[in-house]
Amino acid sequence: MSGRSSPAGTQEWVERPERGSLATIKICVWIALRLGRRVAQLFLYPICLYFLLSSPAALSASRNYLSRVLGRRAGWRESYRHFLTFGACVLDRVFLLNDQDHWFDITVHGDEILRQIDQQGGGCLLFGAHFGSFEAARTARRRYRELPVSLLMYEENAKKIRAALGAINPRLKTEVIGLGRLDSLIAVAERLRAGHFVGVLADRNPDGRDMVRLPFLGAEAAFPQGPFKVAMMLGRPVVMMAGVYKGKGRYEVRFELLAPERAFRPADPKAWMDDIMRLYAEKLAALCRETPYNWFNFYDFWA
């Protein structure tokens, strides 16, 4: 595993201007909830076509990724499907965050891992990625009991997410912890002791710092160390999660144990970090090969 930082260009996605405002989000949410999911989905086709034609950088990144994962040159049709899958997951977020699960057929695999951790006391870290639907994965908590969930993310993203979640559902009570602050580790430790399941998207950060390069879909790509350092220092179980979109309102939520609970700091922290980061990257690559259109990093991930 290389310790080289990624070039600043790999975080180009965070410098792109926001497409839309909170007022626009509120209007779109209002329209979607009143039209219903089936009618609202019809708008995805022209909207995604517009973004396909007006976002050359995202289109180029999509074709680059799809060519890697499909093993052949990807064209605009594959990228349009890629954009549509992303659009469907974004739209479904509105309904899932407003507890309208009746629109969806969600199957869950590995939820016994969460039940066992909950029964033993204390929470765990849920490592996801910009892949599929995090909101679909969150519904699994209601299969057993209302497991408390907090979100851990880089501070700049945390501000945006707090605002966006409030626009989608003002009644939604989701605790967002900013990663990178001096008190972040203390806040996470307190939530874990209280039995929270702390979710973090562990495949990118907004500034390109503290990254390492790992083999990923045939080449090296940069992954952030921050979430893994938190896991190493706190010793709680680490579970990988994915809400895989299968089309037509179907999701398959998966949980898999990445690292068990530890009572003591690893004897070799670097080796522990190397192992868990490689395992995470390998499992994420396997998910991408299985369901390639669920990958939502629309920038040059390998730069």
C-alpha cells in the first residue's frame, strides 16, 4: 500500500459548483411527494439526459469507470444508464427519508451481524461508499428495532448534508458528526458507547489529504485513511454496508463484518490499517463488478 497523497485533481468533485439550492431541493421534494414515485420517475429521463449532455467531466469519468469495470469500451448508452441509476437513488432518497417504504422491495442480508453487536452492547462503525443507496441500508435498522444511527463525514460535507436532510424532511432526526474536528473522535466514542451505529462513506474526502493508493479495478486509486484511523483507535466492530439498487424499486441491503471488536490497540497499527483498507477496497471492487451502475463517483477516481 502506497502512502503517497493523491493529486489535488482527484478531489475535483468537491470544487464543482453546486447544481441547485436548498429552495430547489424543497420544491423538488414537494413535487415528488405529491406526484408519487412512479410519476416522479418519468422526469428522470429528460433530467438525466440533460446532465449527460451538459456535464462533460462527469460523462468522461463515467465512461472511464464503466470501461474499467465492464472490460470493454463504454459508450453514451452505458453512461446514460449510469446517470439514470444515480438519479433513481437520489429520487428514492426523498421517499425513504420520509418513511414511505411501501414503494420499495428491500431485502436484507447480514442483519444478524447488527443484531449480535447490538445485543452485546455498544455500537459499531458502518463503512459504506458512494455506491447504491445509504438510505436503503438505513431501513434495515427498523427490521430489528429502531437502532440509533449517526453519520460521520468530513466537516464541509457535514454542513451540506445537515442542510439537505432538513430540506428533504424537516422532522428527520439524524445526528451528523464532522470528521476532522478536534472533538470528532470523542464525539464518535460517546455515540458508540451509547449504542449508536455510526455510518461513514469511506471512499473519498473533500481535500485529498491523508490518502493512500490501493489496487482498485485494475489500477491504483486514492482512499482516505481518516475513517480507518478512527476504527483503529476506537476498537469497535467495523461492518461494511451497501444498499444495492436492483431496479424497479428493488434494493438489496448487505452487511459484512470487516473487523471484529478489539479490546486493545493493534500491536502493529500500520499493518492493521493496511489489511482493513485493502479488504475494504477489494470488497468495494467486487460490488462494482457485480452491479457496475451503482457506483456514483463522477470524477477521475484514478488520477
